[in-house]
Amino acid sequence: MRMRILEISVGAFILAGILALVGLALNVSGLNVSNTEGAYTVYARFENIGGLTPRAKVTMSGVAIGEVTEVVLDRDELVARVAMNIHSDVDFLSTDSSASILTAGLLGEQYIGITVGAEEEYLQNGDYIEDTQSALVLEELIGKFLFNEVSE
Amino acid sequence: MDQLALLGRKGLDKLAAFGRAGMILYQSLVAKPQPLVMFPLFVKQIYFIGVLSLIIIVVSGLFIGMVLGLQGYTILVDYGSEQAVGQMVALSLVRELAPVVTALLFAGRAGSALTAEIGLMKATEQLSSLEMIGVDPLRRIIAPRFWAGFICLPILSAIFAIVGVYGGSIVSIDWLGIYDGSFWANMQNSVNFYDDVLNGLIKAVVFGFVVTWIAVFQGYDCIPTSEGISQATTKTVVYSSLAVLGLDFILTAVMFGEL
Amino acid sequence: MTQFDDVVIDIQKLSFSRGDRPIYNEVDIKIPRGKITAIMGPSGTGKTTLLKLIGGQLKPDSGSIFVDSKNIPALSRSDLFNVRERMGMLFQSGALFTDISVFENVAFPIRVHTDLSEDMIRDVVLMKLHAVGLRGAHDLMPSELSGGMARRVALARAIALDPDIVMYDEPFTGQDPIAMGVLVNLIRRLNHSLGHTSIIVSHDIQETLGIADYIYIIADSKVIASGTPEELSRVESEQVKQFIQGLPDGPVPFHFPANDYEDDLLKGNR
């Protein structure tokens, strides 16, 4: 009899642990289970990526449509090149879309926001986004400000 | 000169102890598995080590989560960033507090119990009896406790984390009036399952291994008198705590250093 | 030392030391089959160590221990396992496993070494418990037993597999007269009815001399005397006489080495 109570409680204990893990996965970290649809890769070059890191979000109008997978130095163009995974069902990004590096909130992390253009053709796997806006760098901002001040 | 010799002798003794600890680790774990006999023993140990630690883990987790919520709010409200309380509570818990505090509480409750139990078995010659009957006490007594400790700590750590997050949410949402939508959304946006939750669990597994190893060794190696057992239990708690904190630093540096 | 017809344990030139302290120095001991042999000596001379050496728990520094022609220190793990099936040991404190019942304690060696069915195990366990007079206690937990009862259960456990050799580690220490009488009676009866070899390690002169067929006295890491109880009572050696008669002073001195008594008292606070 005692053994039975023991076994039941051990089973319940392990179940509680698994549930805790599932809870952590879904509620706390927002793990997206439905991410098995597949994704295609799109590239973009930036003058300055600021604090952008891999796994940063890629959004359109604030909605997440993918994530940054790689940030490297492009040897030919001598600028930064960012690789992004876009969800397969977001297949309406026109070839003249623009990508900007934005900051979430004052102290927040950086992410990429994409705005669609007017072209009829859409970006495919391996395409480049040409129109890019680099991250705001504080020194350049101050420089611009001073330059404007001086010229007045 | 005498002091130096004494120091040298102590150092060698510690090294010898470490060697013995390594040997019992090897002899307990590396052997032909006998599932029929070992599984019930293993289950019994999970009960004593894990299930009986649940209360202290849940209560501590709840309180720590609530304190984090409270303190977090107080600090962030000065920057106007009180909406970030959710992610602060969740990240602190999942990355650091859940594995570390669970391990420290575990060392105090289950670790000392393990050491005392094994030490007492040694003092009352139960371990010798087992040997004379032809059963290896390392396989029968030590190994099930080893595996149980290994498994229990990650489970306890996950439970601690979720209970803590819940506690933090009660404080933030119900008492301090944070909007629950942004609480959870901000949290989910900044806690990454692989980088944060899984890394926290990996820490818990490592801590479980180390704490159980220390507890079991101190019991097996102790001087078989009541004074010896008491010393061994103290050593378990002290060494385990130091090891957990030291390893936490190393693991944190490795896992989160680049971010 | 007399020669025996049938020697079950033959210890030759055994040497064993713990750290720097020599416990045994080239000791020769022969244990006759089917008899009760006692190993005696002052405290701390390593009598329990001898039992552990015979059982293979400790390895000697040099020398051999032949049990039925098998040299214990040289045996492999599986061979040692088989030899241990033929040995039973009663520890000083009983050493019952505290987390299982009396029944399970006695059944333990049976389950380890044999494949008997539950019915058969139940029969054997109850028979062994009956032999020590505790059949009615089979459902109790060790914590519910008195010291004497615990030792009897441990004895039942030691003889569960009908071993050829039963070893008793200080069985008479700290027992009240009734419990002592029960135990002495049991040891003698079991030895005669089951025909096994009994080895008793003790420093209780009275009881041991009354029950042993042959005695070895060990001191200073050597055997200082051996023989039947009657032979030993006639031995001339001062050391042996002091031990057997329980004299407070003799070769083992009463006073711990100290300064002159008068000087110590007159010097005041020192």
C-alpha cells in the first residue's frame, strides 16, 4: 500500500515538472510551436547595424514575420550584410521594399522593420533588399545637429 | 616549516579525497544495469529527494517571484519602464535564480539528508552487511540516489521558475496594476526558450549532479561516529553551496557572456 | 598448537596494517570444521578486522587466507560472490536494514543469491525466525525491536542460506544476562544442529570459555596462545594469565605512563 502511494506521488511529481517546463516554454518564453512551415532567406546591406544581433526580430508594421539569422561583413561592398529568415507565408514583399533598423523603446533591443513598396514583383529566396536605413548612431546625430546649428 | 608540511599534507589529503570521490562516482554509475531491482529503488529515492522537497521549493519560489515583482517595479518605475517588470522577473528567475536557489535549498534539505542517511548506514555497519551478503553497496545504495538527484533538480528548478513567475505576476498585475497584456507580451518577447529556459535547465542538471555527488560522497566517506556524521553533513552543505555558486559563475560566463 | 583433521579456514603468514600500525604480523590460524572457534584478545587488536579479512572485505598486505582451498584475496568478484553465499556474519550491532521489515531483512540474502518462489521464501524465512524464537515478530520494523531482539533477527538473517561458516562479531557485548543466555544457547544449538563452523570474536572470557571448542588469543599483532579452554587455563605466560583471569595489572599496565606521583601532587597547578 505504501509503495503505491509513493509511486503515484513520484509520477505526479515528474508530471508537474513536465508541465512546468511546458508552461515555461509557452507562457514565459512565447515559443512558437507552429514555426515548422519553413522560411526563405532575404539579405540586406547596412552602413551601420548598431546593436543588431542574430535572433533579432524582423517585423512589418510591428508584426513579427521572421528573424535575423546572420550578421557578417560583406567583403565586396565593405558594409554589413544581414541575412533574415522570413516565414514562407509572408510572400508579398515587393522587390522595392525597404528595411530599417529600429529600436524598441528607449532602452530596448534593436530589430528590423520592413515596409513594402509598390512593385508587382516579390522578393524570393536569396534576394537582396536594396533600400536600407541604418541604425541611428548617436555621434552622427549630434554631428548633424551641430552642422545644422552652425549653418544657421 | 612545520606549518608548510601541514599545509602540504592537507592539500594531499584533499586530493586523495577527491580521488576517492571520483572512484565512487565511477563504480556507482558504470556497471551492468539491473532494471528489475534498480528501478523500484530509483523511484523510492525520487520520492524522498524530490517529492519531499516540493514544499520548500514551491514556497520559496512563490516568495522570491513576488519579491522580484515588487522590487522590480520599484526600480523600473523611476525610468518609466515599469512595463518591463514581466521580463525582469522572468529573466532573473529562468536564467539565474531558479537553478541556483533551487540547488542551494536542495543542498540544504536533500543533500544533508542524503549524507546523514548514508553516514548512519556506514556507522551501523549496514554497508558492511550488504557487502558480506554479496551486494555491492555502491550499486544498491549509492547509485539510485545519484540518478534520483540528477533527475530531481531540473524538475524542481522548472517548478520553482514557473511558480516564481506566477508570484511575480500576482504582485505586478493584481497589486501594482500593471496591464496584464503587456506584462506577458513583453516577457514572451524577451525570454528565448533555447537561450534562457534551456540554458537554465542545463545549469540545473549540472548543479544536480554536483550537489548529489558531494552529498553521497561525504556520507560514504565519513568517520562512522555521530560526530563524524555531523561533520560530514556540514561539509555537504558548505561544499555544495560553494560549488554551485562557483559553477554558476562559470556557466553564466559561458552561456550568456557574449550577449 | 594441535593439528586438526579437517581445517575449513587456513590462514597462512597473514600480515595487515592500518596506516603505520601493524595489526597482524605473519599470523597463522587454522579453523577446524564444524566446531566453535573463538578469537580473543584485548580491545583494539583487530579481531573484527580478521573477520573482514576472511570475508574478503579487506585485502591483506601479504599472506593467504584459504577457505575450503580457495584463496580469498585472489578471488575474482564473481567467485567472491559465490563464496559469500556460504558465509554468514552477525555484526556487533545487528546491522539490520532499517528501511525494511524483519521479514524482508531475513529474506534479503535469499533473494540476492537464489531464485526461489515467494512461497518458498516465506517458508524459509519463517523457519529461520522460528529457530531464533522471533517468528511472531516478522512484520515489525527494526526500529521497533529491542537490542537483543535485533541481534537475534540478524542471526536469523546470517543463517538464512544455511552457510558453512558463521562469524559472530562481539555477540555478547552489552547484553543483559537473559539476552546473553539466549544468545549463547542459540549459538551452541545452531552449531550442533546445522553443523556449520562458528567463529566467535569476543573479549568476554566467561561466556566464550564456556562455549568454545578451541581458542586463539591475539595480542601485539601475533597469536600469543591457542588451545582448548582447558589447555589455556594451564598456560604459564603472564600475558595470557592476565587476560584470562581479568587481572587489572600485569604485562598490560594499569597506569598510563606519567610522572612521579608525589612530584605531580606537590607541584600544584601544572
